[in-house]
Amino acid sequence: MKYTMMIVALVCASACVSPEAHRQLQGENDALKAHIANLAEQHRALAARTGQLENENQELGARAADATWIEEQKKKLGDLLKQYGGDGKPTRVPGVELVQTSEGYAFRVAGEVLFASGQHALSDGGKRTLAELAKSIQSQGRSVRVEGHTDDTPIKRSRWGTNMRLSAERSMSVLDFLISSGVPASKLSMAGYGEYRPAIEEKTDAARKTNRRVEILMLNR
């Protein structure tokens, strides 16, 4: 506003001055206009930079929050590894070990701990095992996928007909129990793989025993 009034004053004054003075005033007027245009450009640049800095600040805040979450997850996982790390040491819950997969860590539970042969109903011992695991699962706060696995021995006398169906029913039994133990259903999913994803690619009795299992996978998300 101040600069505009000065321009008006210079224009008015030019009507009653000599040609030389008029030219001087006109030059000053042009210089003032250029200065005002430069200030406007600087203002636009400053506004753009302010917006950029605000975006960078928000991004840094998000990164800091992510870093905090990652450190919390590392600590929680470290606590689990101390309890279920294996290496020949007794784990917190017998028959359970924590194994690393391509999608994250999983509680691997031996099939005989949870079920009688050819059955999908949880045994009393299986329920006690899962009740302990549910506490650890809840403490992690992650999404979980329950995966059922069998060995490669064909089913002959069971009503399930195929190992795939049996593994799926076992997964569902474990999932239902976890829900009843307080794990949010929204964080749970299940799958049954039958004999098609063995933990050990061998045709021995020991390998088949290991392959009969349920894995409770804590997903990396």
C-alpha cells in the first residue's frame, strides 16, 4: 500500500515538472515497480519454501515414529527369542520353538502336542500350550496367520479323506482357541497346507514327526 501511494504521488507530480525532472521521476517510478515485483517474487518463493519445510517436518516426524516402533518391535522379538530361541535349550512352553521364515518369525508347535493322531480337536495339553502362546502373541500386537501342516503319509482311516482337509481343520481349531483366549479376530487368518510345505524334505520317521505341526506366523506388518 505504501509503495502504491508513492507511485501515485510520483505520477501526479510529473504533471507540473520539467521534462528532465519528469524523466527522473519516471525512472524512479519504473525502479519502484521493479522493486515491488521483486518483493512479490521473493514472497512467493518464501511461501513455497515454508510449505516445503512443513512437509519435511511432517516426514521427519513420521520417520521418528517409525524408528520408535521398530525399536519396540526389536525389543519384543528379543524377549521372545530369549524364551523360545531354541539352540537345544528348554523353551518356555515344551513342544514349541520360535523359527524364522521368509515372512517373519513363527511359533512352531509339534502336532502331537495339540492333537491326537488323525484328529482336529485340541487335546487338554494342547489347550494349555496355546493359552501360554496367546499371551506372547497378544504382547506382540501383530497380525497372525495359523498354518496347519501334516506329513506325507496318505490318510486311510480318518474321515478327513485328505491331509489338506485335516490341516485346514486343525488350523481352524487353533484359530478359534486363540480368539477365545483374547487374541483379536481381526488380526487372525488361517491356512492349511497338508504335506506340501514340509519343514524337512526327507522321507524318514523323524522328518515326518517334525512336519506334523502347526505354525503360528507373526507377520511383518
